[in-house]
Amino acid sequence: MMDKTKIRFYYGIILIAVGLGVFYRIPQVIPQLEAIEFFKQKIILVYLCFYILGLFLILAGSIRIYRARKDI
């Protein structure tokens, strides 16, 4: 069985991968959101929220990996 340090390390990798996936999907999702009338006026806010979400995921994954590597 894996110890908690390895699980935290792999979880950090998953968080970074999800954050990069958010950045990859933004150009594909935004045109679909622009088609919805409600988001048409707020598209800059939607862009900002997606990019902040991606940054937070990458930052959280990096912190987890750093702390897991420090504990080893």
C-alpha cells in the first residue's frame, strides 16, 4: 500500500494536469458560451474565471508536489 506522501505527490500531478486541461479547453468552450445570451455581455468575466481556476489548480498541485518531495 502507498503511504500518504506518495498519494499527495500523485494527487499534485493530477491537479496540475487538470489545470493544464482547463487552459487547453478554454478556446473550445468559450465560443459555446458566447452563443448563450446571458454570457454574451459577461464573456470577459468568464475568461477571467476560467484562467484563475486553471492557475489555482496548477498552483495547488505544485504546492502539493513541493511539500510531498520535502517530506521524503
